[in-house]
Amino acid sequence: MNIQTGDIGHIIQLAIAPVFLLSGVCTNLIVLTNRLARIIDRSRVLEDRLDVAYSDPYLNELDVLYGRSHLINMSIFLSTACGLFVCVIVAMLFLGDITNLSLDKYIAGTFVVAVVCLVGSFVSLLREIFIASAWMRSQRHIRRKR
């Protein structure tokens, strides 16, 4: 296990790209948790109003919010999994260099899985945004009729 300073420098250079991906994933997680917090806040308001009096519009909105929260939770799960896989990639880069193991195929496979998780997270977020926008548009027409 004779590690040269140049070898470590090269591994650190290789690990920088996944770390940038990890930074983007963390930013995505911040956005997702903020959206989830707003959904939870609105759900609490509606549930408090339903405690006072029954209302079909409130129940309908709660159903939409529950569906949106499910999509956001899925997106958070997939983003977190992506971040975990990126961390495993960085660890495998260093482990492969230190132990002289050929982990190239595992690193590539893990990277593909991480990117698939990230794509899934974005798809789930996009579905949630479409649902939120559609709900907002549907409520605009109801308000005009009143």
C-alpha cells in the first residue's frame, strides 16, 4: 500500500465531478423540503378548518395536497438515494486506488444508478408541479363564478 502524493491528487481530481453533483442534489433537497413544508402548513390549516365545519372544497384540496406530498416524498427519497450513491462513488474511487482493486465497472454502474435516481426525482417533482398548477388553474375558474 504505497500511496504517492500524485496518486491522491489524481483521485481527488476524479472525485470533484461527483462532489459537484452532490452539491446540486443537496440544493434540490432544500427545494423539495421547502415545498413539502408549505404543503404540510396548508394541510394543517385546512384540517383545522374542517374541525370547525365540514366542507367539500377543503376535503378536495386536502386530497390534492396528500397526493402532492406523496410525490414530494418520493422525490426526496430518490434525491437522497442519489446523494448516497454519489458518496459511495467517491468512497469507491479512493478505495480502488488504495487497495489496487479494479472497481471501474462498479463505479460506472453506481453512477448510472445515481443518475437514474436523480432523473426519477426530477420527474416526481415535475409531476407535483403539474398537479399544483392544475389545481391552481381549476380554482381560478371557481372563484370567477362566485
